[in-house]
Amino acid sequence: MERSAVAADARARIVRAGARCITREGVIGASMAAIAEEAGVSKALLHYHYHDRATLLAEIAERIGIDVVARERAAVDERGGTGGLDALWRWLDDELRRGELAALATLSLTRLGKVRNATRMAATERRHSAAATIKHLFTELDLTPRIPAALLAEAAVAFVDGLALDVANGATRDPRVSYDIFWLALLGLTE
């Protein structure tokens, strides 16, 4: 394997391991040592690729954001003949089980500038994706929103983040019920 490919593979393993650590242990538990152990690399190799924790956490936030958006787009675009709202629920249910949305929301609370910037960029991309999803679903349902899709997307991303944190913190209520209520409220904002 070429040297740059080996380096890219190591970085990808480290980022995936960091996302798993944050999902399981939170940002505080995702130390450089814990991430190196999870990735199966030495601390020296981890520090070779990431000179500081903020740079690593920022890349983890960026990667999670990219992956979440890609999975949402795939769920909505390739729903296999099922209704869009049901396809979106299956995507969200899978995301809640993964825990990465809660990890991303937790990362957004850090005071590290690089990390906050990365989570803001991820949030922007998520809002754009949510706006496209909302437009698509409303078109599928032959409804016209009275509020711009971009504003509805702001609410949808905030709802999803809150639901993800709720699930991560062991809430006992069924997230599907919350999802259905949220979408009934959004559908009430149509003509």
C-alpha cells in the first residue's frame, strides 16, 4: 500500500475510533490515549497525525456531520417504495441507535474553537439537508408549507439533536411518539 494511502487509512481508523469513544464515553472520556487504544494505534502514531486533541475532535465532528447527512440523503432518496416519513423515521431510528448525533451535539458544547467551528459547519450542512428533505416530503404529500423550508429545517435539526441527547441520556419515552408528534406539528403548518 502506498505511504499516503497507509496514512489516510490510519487517520480514518483514528477518527472512527474517536467517534466510537465519544459516543460511548462522551467528550471527556475521549482522551487521546483512549482513542489510540480504540483505534489500535500507538499514542505516538496518533500524535503524529493529530498534534492536539482539538484538531482530532474537529475532524471527528466533521466526519460525523458528513456521514449523518449522507445517510439521511440515502434514506430519503432510496426509500424503496415506502413513504418518505417512514423512511425518514427508519433513518432517524438508526441514527439514534448509533449515538453519533448525540456525540455531535455534545461536541458542539466544547469551548475548543476548532471543534466549535467544525460542529457549526456540520450543523449548517445538516440544516441544508433537512431543508431538502422537508421540501421533498411536502412535495410527496402534495402540501405547501406556510413557513420556508429553511426555517422548518432549523426546527427539525434542533428537534433531532434534542431527541438524540434524550435517547443518549436514557429517556424512557418512545422516540417514535415524539417523532410523530413533531411531524404532525410540521404538517399543520401547510396549506
